[in-house]
Amino acid sequence: MTIIRNVLIVSALLGTSAAQALEVDREVLPRITLGGRVIGTLDATDLDSDSARSGTINSEDSEIALRMDKRLYENGVAGATLSFREDADAVHFANHYVFYWDENLNVVLGHAPLRNTLIEFSTVREDDLAYATHVLNASSQENFAQTHGDVASIDWFPQPNHAFGVSMNARSDDAGMGIDGIDSMGASYIYAPPDTLRYMTRVRRAGIILDRQQTRVNGQKYWMNSWITGAAWNLNDDHSGNWSLDAQLIRNQGVDAAAKVLENHYERARRASSAVVASLHYTARPALLTRWQAMLTVASKEFDDVHNSGQWSLAPGLTWRAGQGVDVLAQYVHTEYGSALGGGIDRVFQIGLAFSLEARFNDTIGQRNSILNLEHGYIR
């Protein structure tokens, strides 16, 4: 019996070793994508809205990003994205989220960009015209909280260029509204051909987004709706000299109970308003190599039931591509305010340089989007 028992034990150990030998290495090296952008501008300012602010050397919006992903056993790709960005002289976790995508789905869970704008306009920085390009956060005064939050989103692609999406979000509440947990949600339909075809299709991007967020007025919670719609078009079919037009409308229905006070972001976010932005671009691509782009952007916002509450901006700009990932930038922004917003005129002239990179290691996986899509771009 002892001999039989020993034989069984040895057989079991050999079987276990054989099974382990057949097991695929669990620690398969993921694909690693390193990306980022460093931007520096010299800002000359003449601001009636902030007379204490003077010219400065500005490195805000510089960001470094890392994405790691693996192909799954059955289908699809899963991974994580982590990035840091400078904003208001502080470094933030701009993005830290996990994701899954396959041919028909894209899932994001974590801290990521909010779906509160449809068109990316070619300003030097993402928040240069945020008052009109984004639905503002009704519970926050901070600039960064207007564009990022905790996000759970699912996009369904019934066809490659068409996406239907739903999302739930937890926006920042630094204004002390006492809004905890999931405080906003949304739904969207977006038509977007691949970036590789952006000079070949008539419509580059179009869609509609519903953004619902919760806020508190006089101790009571309210939900407010904002509708975003817009499109980006190619105006000609000349790939070497491209004319394009971007336009977006945001209709914020606001909260009727909110006071007619417009001193900061969250108070303006709670008032009913309409914002329109349009941008005309000319992109020079001799020998189909993008070299420079000139743009002219006009933005306007008006609040309902508040006299003299208009704000409008005119922003011409120029981007010259000196080399792959190296852009020389110049922009002037002229903004005028109605008396309800304090009145006056702001003038900002910026000139600077941006360096971008995207490098992939162990690249054995296709991709839906470039990691640089997480960052604000200059040439469309």
C-alpha cells in the first residue's frame, strides 16, 4: 500500500508540473504607448476682467501620457491610461481610467474628459474659449473641472463611422454644493470618419449631445439640461490647400430658480444661455505634407433674462509645423463683455512653441484612437 501511495503522489506531482508547463505565461508584456505635449508661450495681456494680471511665460496644458493595453483571449482590447497635466500652476491627474474596446464597443471607466463639447476648436489652449465651447460645471469654479471628471461611458458603433453613447459622471464639487456621487449623465450620437480621411470626406464630424447635470440652488437639488450640436465640414476637395469650417451651438436650459448672478463659472452654468462658436481654417499641405494652418474663430454667448449679459470673442491664429511634432504657434484673442459680466475688453496675444510625441513599444495591436486625441490639438 505504501508503494502504491508513493506512486500516486509522484504521478500527481508530475501531472501538476505538466499542467503548469502547458499554462501560457500570464504576464504577457502589454503594448505601451508613451505620448505627450510640452507647450510654452509668451503671453502679452491687457485685461479689464483681471487688471492685476500681466504678461507671463505660460506652460499650462503641458501633459505626459502613458497607455498600456493587451489583446484579450476571446475578443477586444483592454488596458489603462494615465496622464499628468499642468493647470493653474499645479499638476493634475488629467486622465486615469481603464478601458475596453472592440469592433462595436468602447467602454471607459475612471477620470477622463467629460462629454460636454462636440467640436475641438483650434485655439492654442483648450480653455481659451471654454465659456462658449463647453457646458460649464454647475458645481465648480476651477478651470480644470470644466473639462474633466469621473466618467463611466459606453459607445456603440453599429457602423464604423457612427457612434451612439451614454455616460454617467461625477463632476468636481469645489463650490460646496453638497452634490455627492453621480451628478450628471448624458447621451450622444456622433458621426466621425477616421482621421486618415479628414481631407477626403465632406463632413469631418457631426452629432448631437445631451448633457444633464445636477446642482443645488437655495438648498434644493435641480437637474438641468444642455444640448450640444455641431459639425465640421471640408469646403473644398483640394488636399494640398484645404478650406474647412467648424460650427457648434450649445443651448443650456439652466435652472429657473437660480439667481441672476454671473460672477463665476458655476453661477453662469446655472443660468439659461445660448453659445455659438464658428471657426474657419485654411491648411497648406504642399506635396500632401501639412506645413501651416491659419484660422479665424468667432465665439458668442448670451444669457436669457439678464440684460447686457453678452460676451463675444474674435480669435485669429496661425500654426506653422516646423517638423514632425514641432509646432510654432501664434494667436490673438479679443473678448468684449456686457455690463452684467463686468464690462470691458480683454486682449491676449500669445506666441510660442509646442513639442508633441507618440511612441509605441511592443506594438502588436491595432488601435481605435491615437493617445494624442486625449490632448488639445492645433491643426485640424
